[in-house]
Amino acid sequence: MRKKRGKRIGFVPTMGALHQGHLSLIRLARKHSDFVVVSIFVNPTQFGPKEDFKKYPRNLKKDAALCQSSGANLIFAPSPEEIYPKGFSTYVTVEGLTQGLCGASRPGHFKGVATVVSKLFNIVQPDAAVFGQKDAQQLAVIRRMTADLDLPVKIIGAPIVREPDGLAMSSRNRYLSLEERQQAVALSRALNMAQRLVKSGKRESGIVKRELIKVLKHYAPLGKIDYLEIVDNATLKPVKVIQKNTLLALAVKFPRARLIDNIIV
Ligand code: AMP
């Protein structure tokens, strides 16, 4: 993609099935640039063999209209064959940061993410790219990769956009049954409770974790806790005492959807 002369290119990579969370990223990209490119690509290499690659919602027409109404200037929606032509064999691996949290339950996921994002950066050549804090580990991995490989892209983190009841917006929320949807609010409820605990002076991770588990088990009995971690927001290493820039991150598996959420305290 040729650089617009003298214009700053902002970039928002997505997998489509766009919602207000994605649109907030597009609007933020607009603030940081003159020309916004949105990619819509359900990236096969970041899905595990038993994950939802095939049934991941795809609706390019609707997504295109949403992109346009949010200030995007160009949509890049390649086919898997364009991104991974026959013989493709080069991957980007970010070590360390990708071991825990989502990386532990989704082996290979971040290798797929880092690979496709580096390819998209090379194709789009953006000056700035926006990623949601919703995927906190992904944001940390992209920041690391961009710094480590000297990629000339400014990485911008965007706050989590939530439903009115607090559930973090996600393309996968549509997989939830009515009952599961009602219980899914437990994720943000638990995180808010944890923040209140920290504010009231309870800062030992062990204690806060126990309380988080109690809330999740009580309000979301249909969900199974996949992980619940209290880590440093940059290194993603566990912390014993919650301080500034501590990330509380969790994933809960419902029968049809695995949901993630987090909060920085
Ligand atoms: P996805 O299409 O799910 O791969 O997400 C594309 C981008 O949108 C990623 O940077 C996500 O972190 C971001 N995103 C997804 N959901 C939200 C949300 N509820 N709030 C803010 N950003 C989000």
C-alpha cells in the first residue's frame, strides 16, 4: 500500500464481526492519523484446531458500513491465500510474554497473532496502530514485538468498551445462551469488586484472587475459570502485592464461548 504523501496512516487490525469496541478503535485511530486503514481478516493461524475458526462470524457488508460510519478510509480484507500463499513458512514468535494467561490455554495463538500483525504492518505501512486493552496480553505482545523488531509503528492501547451491564463487548458474546449471557456479567462484576478491595487496602494477590473466585463461582456457575492472574501489566509476571500498573486478568469458559476480561488497578 503506497504511503499517502505527508499523511499519517492509522491502522486497526480486526477479525470483523465489528461492534462498538472495534469502532472506538477506529475513532481513536482517526484522532492519531489522517487516513485510517481497517483490516478484516479471520486469521487461521491464531486459532487452535478445536477452536471456532470455521464458525467465526463473517459479514463483510455490514462491517464495511460500520467502518465507513466510524471514519475509516480503507478496508483491507484479504483472503487466507493472499496472506498465506502456498509454501508459506516464516513465523514470528514472541517469547516469555506468551507463556501464561491466554497463551497457556491457546498454544500457538500468539505466534499466529504476531505473524499476521507483522505481515499486516508490512503491507499497510502504518504510522500508528490501535489495539484494544480488552486483549491485554495481545497488546503487551505487540508492544514487545514492535520494540524488538524495530518496527516503525506507534502502538496505541484503547480502553475496553462494555455493554451497559458491564460485560466487555466481544464478537463471541453472541455464542452465549440467554442464561450464560446473564451470568457473563460476573466477569466484570468480579473485577470491579477486586478493584474496590484494592482501594480499601487489601493488596495481597492471594486474598484478592480468593475473593474473585468466590464472586465468579457464585454468579457464573455455568462458567469454568480458565485462568485468573494478577500480573505486572508490562512483563505479565505474577505479583504478590498489587501495585500501580498491576493487571488483573481472567478467562472463563462457558459451554459455547470462552470470555476474557481484565482491569488495570
Ligand atoms: P478482534 O476482531 O476480536 O481480533 O479484535 C480486534 C481489535 O479490537 C483488538 O485490538 C481487540 O483488542 C479490540 N477489541 C475487541 N473488543 C473490544 C472491546 N470490547 N473494547 C475495546 N477493544 C476491543
